Amino acid sequence: MMDSPEPIKPSTAKVSDASTETTGDAPVQQLLALLEIDYDTLRMRLSAHLRSPEAADEALHDVYVKLRANPSIGELHNPRSYLYRMAINLAKNSERSGWRTANTEDASLIDIPDSAPNQEAVVLATDELNRALRALHDLPAKRQAIFLAKWRDEKSLAEIAEEFGLHKRSIQKELARSEKYLRTVLRRPKRPL
């Protein structure tokens, strides 16, 4: 008795033109086979259309995932065009959803107050600083040095008195005179104690 020959199984790697071949495969299987065969061509066309190879890769990945989910697809007249259009649509959907997400995040940022000064505040502060520096340079040299020792160098009254060979009370008087002069130039009221 002779054994019957084993049935020959079709190989998807040898499919030459899945778009024109009429097989008994479901449209989804036909599209998956065509995606595998024409991947490089589709990627090149999508890269040109989407202006990004990364976007093309992402769109083709989305097509693959969608096809693996076994969607209901009717009869296909031009599977290559169907795949290409499917990739374009999925890329547009992805872009739209990313845009909505970005806008939602941007909308929440509107409620956060901006602590950066506006241009007017910057100009006013710069002007005030320039007037303060001019006024500081107008002070007598010794008074200016005492003022800077206290406020720039953060020295104590005792250290300043020792450095200048004066009493602490004299240092206090020099600092008060400097402060009064600078407040007058800058038109600032005296701070309450």
C-alpha cells in the first residue's frame, strides 16, 4: 500500500504579489502578508508623506497591531492602497490625540501664575538700581565704605568700628545718614521698625 503524499503548505515568503493574488485567506491575513512583503516600500512612501521616518515606523506598527486584533474587513479591491490609507489614518489619529493631550496639559498651565517680572517691572527695577548706584558713588568715601561693609560684606557693627577706628555709635550714625540719603534719592519712605 502506498502512502499518500503530504499536502504542500503554501509559504508566505514566496508570495510574489499578495495584492493581485486571489487566495482563500481572510482579508486580514492577506493584509498582514502584504505588510510583511511591502514593508520597506510602505515605509518609504509614508516617510515622505508624514515627513518623518519615525512617524512612518510608528504608523506601520499601529497598522500591524490593529490587524493582529483581527478587525472585520470586507472584500479588498486594492490591498496595497488599503494598507497605505490605513497607515495614514492611524498616523493622523495618533497626531490628533497627541495634540489634544498637549492642549489639555497647556490649559492646566494657564492657571499657574507667572512669577517672572514683566518688561515694565524689569525697566523700573533697572532704573532704580542705576539711581541707587549713582547715589552710592555720590556718598563721601568713608561713608560709602562703611555702608558697603555693612550691607555688601555683612560685617557686624563691632567689626566695622574696629576696621575704621570709630565707636559703634559713630558707625550707626554714618549708616543712618547713608540710608537717609539713599531713601531720598530713590524716593522711598522710611521703613517702620
